[in-house]
Amino acid sequence: MKIKSIYFTILLLTAAFLGGCNTSPSNKTDQTVNKNDDNTLTIFTTIYPIEDFTKKIGGKHVEVKSVYPAGADAHTFEPTMRTMMDIADADFIIFNGAGLEPFIDKTKSSLSKEKVTMIEASNGVELLSGHDDHDHEHDEADHDDDKADHDDHDHAEVGHDDHHHDKDPHIWLDPINAIKMAENIKDALTEAMPSAKDDFEKNFQEVKQKLEQLDQELQKTVEAADHKEILVSHASYGYWEHRYGLKQISISGLSPENEPSQKQLQTIIETAKEHNIAYIIYDQNPVTKVADVVKKETRTTPVTLHNLEYITENDLKNNEDYFSIMNKNLDTLKKILSK
């Protein structure tokens, strides 16, 4: 059965529910991606780095459309039925993987029967373990006292669209991992359009060179830091920990919905005070109430690190790309890692 028929049936069965979901006429992802000609690959992407890399590597040979509108949360976003039918008719859907995009896992078997080729950009990247939990040190007494509360918290999260992550999906913030993602994109484009192989390779090498330079800048910034601890609202920076030696003290887990228990929250506040942390880092997601509590209790100054899961309307207006945003992140890191 074709995916259009499947989704049309679902639409009939659930019309009352879907009538109020994702139907805004301003949602640009509802628009069909139009093919220019037979020499253009029609591609849908998920998170912003994949969209940006695909445009840079594909150049004139691709027409790229993000599934996500500006401001969408990659952990929870569900595309409309119209968008899913457009994806089914495209040449590629390039996604991050590592459990980041719930709708991909839900529709993978159906999409495999369609024209579209599915490309997992994280393929070949060594993924860090992700328990969707808070990486804060507890002594055994705290652990035992809090076990029931923590288990209830985990149980509630699993029931919320299973937003636990077995692996940390935020691979694109590590430029070395981003090189592998870009290479996977380049290889997929080359296989689909061998005639443009030289263009794809040239464009990929330019992206790779910029990513290598970014990696060197991140290394220098962390090596020169007065301290390595950062207080973050969302545990997006595990790969910076692994590659460069930063230590993130996270308020929410790998998914922003995974908030700490009361005992964990107290530990976060105490740890931040112990390290005399002056800044609390928000990403471009809306500030949560619990992060605001930590800000007040620790008397920290809010700053922004852009995790690039999505871009904002202001990013679009300012013509930002992966590298301009990451360079701003570097400037912020230099500020918050100094005494």
C-alpha cells in the first residue's frame, strides 16, 4: 500500500484530532518542494546543520527543504500529513538519526516502500551513550533516597512519546562528527547524480576545511579556559565534553522535556555554587521555569549558546548559517570560560 493511501486513511479516521494540529497556513513546510528539472535532486532534511550542509555541498544540483519550520523542537516535532506525502515523492529525506526525530522512527517502514531514499547522516559517527538523565554526582545516600522519585520521573518521561535517548543525538556540535555527516551527504548525492561528482567533492572539501578550522578554534578556546564547567539549560554539549574536556552541568536532559527531580535540582544548584559559575546557558529553546529557578538561586547571568537543532526567525532574517552561528558560540564560550 502506498504511503499516500495509508495517510489518507489515517486522516479519515482521525480527522477530528488532526483538524487542530499543524494546519497553520504560515507553516512553510506544508508547501510542496517543486522540482526544477530532471537535473535537480529534491531533498527534505530535518535539523538545520543537515539542511545547511546539503545546500552547500549540493549547490545548483539540489533543491532543499527543511521539514522543520523555524523554531521547531526536533525532539517532539511531527510533520503534517501533506508534508509526509511530499517527502514520499522526494528523492531524499536526510535525517540525523540516533533517535532524535520521533517521526522518522514511526514512519521508516512506510517510507521505505516509497520513491524517497532515506539517508541517516549520523551513520558511521561514534555515538556517546545517552540515558536522557542528568549527569550530576550523587553520593550513595542521595541515590537511594531519591530512587523512587527518580524512577517515577523516568517512567513519566517514557510515557511522553518515549523521549528517552539511548544515544546522545547532538553530534553536529562536534565539527569532527559534522565532517562525517557532510561526507555521508556528499556520498549520497554522488551516488544519485554521478555526473555532478566533481562539484559535490569540491563543495564538500570547502565545508570540511571550515569544520577543521572550527575544531581547532574550539580546542584552543577550551585549552585557554580558566575553568571547564558550564551550567546549561539543556544537555546538548556532551560531545564538547568528550572532544574538548568541558564539563556540562545540565538542568534538563538530552530532551528538553526531561527535567530534574527536586533532589537533582538541589544538587545542580549546589554544584554551580561550588564552582563559582557566573553564567547560565540557554539555547534557542524557550526558557523553562526550572531553569529560571536555577538562575535565581545561583544568581547567574543568562547567555545563549545556539545548539543548531533549528534556526529562529531572526537567524533567517540575518542570513545565518552553521558557521556564523558556531563562531558566535565560540565568542560566548570565550566569555563564560574566563574568570
